[in-house]
Amino acid sequence: MRRSSARSLRMDSTSRSDSGSGSRSRVYFREASFVILDEPTAALDARPEEDQFDRIRALLAGRSVLLISHRFSTVRHADRIHVLERGSIIETGAHDDLVADDGLYAELFRAQAAAYG
């Protein structure tokens, strides 16, 4: 892809992750109506992650975004969440609905939240 024809979202906060290593990521895309983001903030701490997602939401407003993440802080604001187990979708819904359904999503959400509190 030629750089001059691509739009760039620069994830420009070089930050320290919990492991202490610096990270810098960059995403390039054309004016696509569908964008895939695979763990776009995996190396960021909580505050820079929230800032980055504010920029992502603003830049990608009106587009379909497939966000792949293991962090519930990342996916909880999605319109629709699909929970995969062994390659199959086993649950679908919004965060609050999935927590209320008390399935695998709720179990994993509680386990991850317990690690922080």
C-alpha cells in the first residue's frame, strides 16, 4: 500500500506496559467501510488505552469495526460482542446483557475484574 493513498491512525503514545517495555503501533487503512483491529491497545496501560479508544471511536465513526481483544475494558463499549469458544460463537450481545445472562462472558469478566480489585 502506498503511504500517500492511505489514511493513518497513529497510536502515537509510546507508553510503558506493565512489563516495562515501550510500544508504538500504527494502523493504516483506506477509506474502508469495514476495519479490523486486532488487540490495538494491548501494550498500553489503562489511561493511554482509554485515550486511544476515544481517538479510534472518533476516527472510525459510522464504520463497521471488528475489534479483537481479550480485555473486557476494551470490548465492553462495543455495540455487539461475540464470545468464541473452540472456534464457535457461543454468546452474542451487549456487555450488560452478557453479564446478566451469567454465561462464559460473565464468568470471564468477573475473573478479570477480580484481578484488578
